[in-house]
Amino acid sequence: MRDNGVVNVGPEPLTFGDVIRVARHGAPVQLSDDAMAAISAARQRVDELAESPVPAYGVSTGFGALATRHIDPALRAQLQRSLVRSHAAGSGPEIETEVVRALMLLRLHTLATGHTGIRPTTAKTLAALISAGITPVVHEFGSLGCSGDLAPLAHVALVLMGEGVVRDRAGNLTSAAEALKQAGIEPVELAAKEGLALINGTDGMLGMLILALDDLTRLLRTADVSAAMSVEALLGTDAVFAPELQALRPQPGQALAAANMVRILAESPIMASHRDPNACTRVQDAYSLRCAPQVAGAARDTVAHAANVATWELASAVDNPAVLADGRVESNGNFHGAPIAYVLDFLAIVAADVASMSERRTDRFLDVARNHGLPAFLADDPGVDSGHMIAQYTQAAVVSEMKRLAVPASVDSIPSSAMQEDHVSMGWSAARKLRRSVDGLTRVLAVEVLTAARALDLRAPLRPAPATAAVVAALRETIPGPGPDRFLAPEIEAAVRLVADGAVVAAAESVTGPLA
């Protein structure tokens, strides 16, 4: 999808929406006049330091453990090329285009703050690269999340020099030199300080955090929808979601999740069919039904905390050394990824737990001892047919993997650079595993929605609530209802797409209005 609305990049913070538009929808960018003024002023100070006989880290010295060597002016262009080439040392699978575009935009924003000392022409070349839809090939492994995402960013910087490999707007693999030529972009010859300015940031992990927040916001609404469908189809009660009960424990996310479920279950004939206390002998529902708002609500509050961290990071200028407003160029530790790494790990825990509860609800549908009158495994002819037996296996396998992915990366520091970088954040690794967790949660919720929809159909002639009925109808446009066993994998993937693109939530909201 191409978004032709230009994202303006200046010294002021970007928004989450800006990042999503550029990363996911291909929006072009432009540097503001304020950005160009700030960049030019900072560059003037760097040029002064480059001409000084006094060594200045990152301007006229080596880097990291080699920072004690003063570099002769005649060798400084070579120093920049060598820095980028040597640091573009990633390995493993190619990472996603949306992640690279987010990384590039966030680096451009730091350059636009005027705290890096980059030249205006170099910043404009990076902006042109983004707008042309040229995506450097960046690899899975290479960042320890301290001194920023060095290797991933170096692969981008390499392309600015006209070297390396890229994907063009159509997704074709080609050389950087050819792609730049086709786009009419001149490669840059990096000058003093520019190599560090291009690679010394936490942009990759921050970009993946913002993308994950976008996904998780949608998925937590989906979890409310799937939980409500399960409560309804398992003949549970919505009485426990009443606002006066939620008020006894004033966790904000819990109140939102419970209110969503109440709205989704409103006017349900299935729920009404067993409200008579003389006809219903159940005292209380299982935790996976009754406590859904508590878990989904805690997840929401964790997402809100992570969003605060991301917001603070979007207002940051991460580079080392940094050019200060008074003209000083000072070494610092702002490149350490700990703040981002922690919340990336928190979110992997959240995703795993929400998925775990979803899987437990799915499992209840398949057991005649717990599903309150539904056929075994929701099969058409139990024994001949297996119904959703193995769909739950698939869901359980994903949940098990997500539990392993919930082990924090941020506590697993490993020293590097001859012990100069003796404590690292592993934020990039935390971000990579969170992306897998988000994909896993999407799949787990899809199986629950698919299973709950089948169960609601099997409750006929009782009808579901208007909102849950709308979700079932959305599924039935591409996924048939109950019947003899058929090839199930395509139906699961169809449900995954409906969860991933927001169609499940949209169907419910067509009745309820916007969910919280």
C-alpha cells in the first residue's frame, strides 16, 4: 500500500502514526526548514573540531576500544568508509521491509534534531532513499543493542555510500549502486563524524517497539472479542464483567476490557437462555472466562507503559558523541538500549499470557465434560470426524513457543569491543523475539475465534449477540460453518488474516461502535 501523504521530519518528535505510515504504508518524507537549520548549525561545530589539533572522539579519533588513536586528516574519509564497511557485518535472514523503513525514519529524525553533526546533504540523501522506496538489506543478527543497533544501521549507511544490496520499491533485489542510479540519487562520500552519526542509535529496536504497539493494540481488542465469543458459546455469564465489580479493583485496563466484553455480549439470546437461576446450576465460570478482563486489562496497562517509553524515545536524539545546543560535542551513554529492551521483554510476557488464556478457552470447547452440551471436539460425527482437535494442538504449540520467547533478552548482557562495551542491552534481540510473539498471538486468537464461531453455530437455534453474530458472519464470507472434516489449515490461515488486518474487530465494532 502506498501512502502519498508526505511525513514532515523536523527537530520535534515524530508520532506513532508517522512511523506506521512510513514503515507500513510507504509514505515519503521531507526534512523541514527547521531541521535543515539545526543540521547546518551542528555541522559547523563538527567542522571546527575536525580542523582542531585537539583530538575529539568520533571526529578525529578511532571508535570504541580504538578511540585512543588520533586520525590524520588525510585518512578521515577512509576512516568513515572503513567504519561503515566493517560494521555492516550482519548475518542471517533478511529482516522485514517495514522494520528497515522504521529504522531509517527514526535515524533521520535524530539527524534532524541537530545533535549529530551530520552534513545537510547526507541527511537529505537518507530522506531521498526513504521516499524512493529503496530498502537496504539488513540481517537478523548483528546488534547487541548497545552503541545502538550498529550493524543494522551500518547496512543502511553502506547504501548511502552506494554500496551493498537493497530491495527496490517493487521488492526486487538489486545492488545499491544500481538502485540509487535508477532513482537519481547521488551516493555520499562520508565526512568526519558522519559514520557514527548514521549508526550510533537505538532506531531498530524502537521501530520494532512502535510496530508491535500498533499490532498489540489491535490484538488486545481482538482478545476481548474472542473471549466474549467463548463466554457466550460456553454458556458462561457476563455478570462478572459489571462495572461495579471492576470498580472494586480500579486497574484502568481491566475496566476497559470488561466494558468491551459487556458491549460485545449485549442482547445475546444465548446468554439470556440460561440467566434463570432455577434453570442454571453453574455457580461460577472457570478463570479463563471469568478473569479475561483482568489478564487482558493488565496487558493493556503494560502496553500503555511501553507506549510511554516509546513516546519518550521519539523525543530523543540518540548519538555519541552528541552536539549540544551550546556547541559542545560530548561523549555520553544515551545509545544504551535498556529502556526499550525492558519494555520489549515485558510485552513478550504479555503476549504469551494472553495467548495462554486464549488457548485454555479453546480447549474447553473440545471437552464434553466442560463444553456444556456441544459435541466432542466440535466434530460433525465424533469418532469419524476430529473437528478442531488438532487446531487446538497447533494453538498449544504456538503458545508453548511464546512461553519460551517470553524469557527476557535484556538480562543476557554479553561483553564486546575488548571490554569497552562491557554491558549491552540486547534490545534488538528482544525486539526480534517480540515480533515472533506478536505473530504467535495473532495465530492463537485466530484459532479461538474460529473455534468459538463454530460453537456458536452449533448452539442453533439459539442466536448469538448481534456483535458476535457479526464476527461469525465475517468469518463465514470465506470460511464455511460446521460440517464433516475438511482441509483445516487454509481456514486457520484465513482466520489469521482476518485477525491480522483488523476485520474481526471491525465486524464487532460495526455493532458496538469503537471498542476501547
